[in-house]
Amino acid sequence: MVEKVIQLKCSCNEYPWGKQGKESLAARLCEKTPGTDFKIDEKTAYSEMWMGTYPELPSYVLSTGENLQDVLDKHPEELIGSKVVDAFGHTNLPYLPKVLSIAKALPLQLHPNKDLAAKLHKKNPDQFTDPNHKPEIALALGDFEAFVGFKPLADIKQLLQLAPLQSFLPPVQKPEFDDQTLKHVVQSMLEASEDTVRKTNDALLALPKSSFGTATHIPTLIPRLSAQFDKADNGTLVALITMNYMQLKAGDSIYIPADGIHAYLSGDIIECMARSNNVLNTGFCPRADRDSVDMFVNCLTFTPHAAEEALLPSQPFDRSKNGKTKMYAPPLSEFSMLASEVEAGEKETIGKLAGPSVMIVTEGQGALEVEGKTYELSAGYIFFVGHGVEIGIKATESLKAFTAFVE
């Protein structure tokens, strides 16, 4: 008989955009996982804790040290279920949940779609480590800032009338400012020399604040982004002039489609994506780390085209017995995300899921009850739960848990 509930230990990576030492929620949760030897170094930036079976940073069974993927390979029917194995054609989890702690802007990036990902993986497997696409959601755990997708075309067109920005427009302009015109603008900004970017930012800062219309964040963010990277970083122009700047609160969520341009700026989030680690970067990073501008621009999708289009609202979850769990359901087959908030002394029951799930507790304490067995819950505790079981949560202290699942 295979245990349907497997407690996990996970790892945290150390990209320079992560929060420092104990400031990082990802690191604090990693340190709170019982039975691990993870210790926070205050001089280190901790960026992401990964949960799942991606080989770059896999999760391990807490009690035995086994790689979770090895356990799933041995018991696919019991743990994943034939429906999910058949749908995806393998015994890997089709999703990759993470906790991100962001101190400064991530690279300006997009994730290639399936066709391009397969080609890039074949050509350069060291950089593009799988053939899959990577649509994703980001769920704010507190205040969260991000650049996501493009502004409405009319808003971009208006900003490009500012004298310092007119040189990025096509030499011959069509009557309509359309996505092709925007593509030219983005490419021109990404290809601009360091001197051009620096001078453009200086010229924008010299303008009165009223010049920017409703986009008053532009003159505020130029110095901040310049301090994080450089006033000559091309990402500053693309993000501030063409992209939606979003300020989210706890519980707000955004959806990034494959080929969707984005750069997260600050905050702690739960992120979940299709099982992939492919990315193309063209800004907010050293020039040596940037991918081909041509390839990046040719991949771009032009949705979302307004901040509200990027939002992924929660919805009531029909298998939440006590109404304490809501669902974030992006338009893809690889995963959905549940968010459960259970106050001290209260209970929640989540009806059977038809596929495997991974749960992390970010706050509080209590107990997890599955098939007559009880497991302690506390911040930093992470569990894999096999398909087809009812999940009970009992809180002794106000508890928050997030569960990625596939059906």
C-alpha cells in the first residue's frame, strides 16, 4: 500500500534579484521545513523555492531522502492516476510551483511557446533544458509590483509623442498604430545603444510630470530601475513606455501566457507554471546574458493589451466543503491553484481531486487529515498528495495553504 501523502523538502536558489537573508520568504519557508539542514546566510540573496519534479531543483521525500520523481515513477497509477499520465504521456508532474521573494526587477523576459521551445531545446539543450512551453500564474502574498503585457495601443501611441521617444517610431508611419508598429518600437528600444538609452532616460526625467498623463509612475521608476541595473539598460524603456505597470495586493493574481512579455519587480508570490524552465531575456540583466533581440521580438504575443486583461480573478472552488478555499484557474490544462485560509479553531475539507497535488503552508499551524491519518501543518511544511483522496485541514493558528493540482 503506497502512502498517498508524502512530506517534501525543497531547495531555494540564489539569483541576485532575490531578497537578502531572512528578508526572503522563500528562504524562511525553506528553513522552517522540518528535517532539513537549510540555514539562512544573511549575506546571500534567496530568490525561489521550487516544489515538484523538475530536475534542476527537485523535491525530495523528507523521511527517506528519495527524489520525488523516483517515487512517482514507481507508483504512477496510485499517486498520479492513469488519467493524468495518459493526458501528458509521462510520470512527471506537469506543473512547477514556486515561492518567489523579489527585491529587484527580474530580467525582462518571455517564455517560448511549444514549437520554439522544442527547436531551441534540440539546438541548445544546455540553455533550453526542456521542449515545453511555460505559461504561468503569479499569486501575490502581499504587495507585489510587476510589468505585465503591453499597455493599450492608444496609451503607447500617446507616450511616443513625447520628444525623447519619437526616434523609436518607424521612419514611415502607417495611419494606424497597430501591433506591428509596437513590434518595431520594442525592437528599436532593445537595439538602442547604451548612450541612446541613457540620454533618453535623462530627457524623460527632465520633462514635467504632467507630460506622462496617467503614467505618472514613469519618472518615479526611472531612478529606481537605474539604481538596480543601469540608466543604460534597454529594459527600462520597454517596461516603462510600452508595458503595464501593476501594483497588486495579497490574493490578486496575474496570468502570463506563453510568449507573454513580463518582468516582476518586487514582492513575495506563489508562482506556478507548466513544467519548463525555458526563458528568453533581453533587459534588466547584463548584456552578455541577453538573448537575440530578433528572436525575442519575433516570439512576442500581444496579449494581454491592458492591465485588467492580465488579471486572473479567483473563483469559489466547488469542492470546498466549508467555503474556505478559492481557485485560480488559468486557461491551460497543466494546473490550477487553490488558496485555503482557515482561521484558528476552524476546519476545511477539500473534495477528491482527480490528479496529484502539491501543497505548501505559508502561515499558521494545524493538521492535515487524509484517509484517517493526521500530519502536522506549519509554515514551511510541503506535501505531495496523490489523486483521489479527500483532504481535511484543521487550524490551531490562522493558516494559509496553497495547492497546485492537475486533473
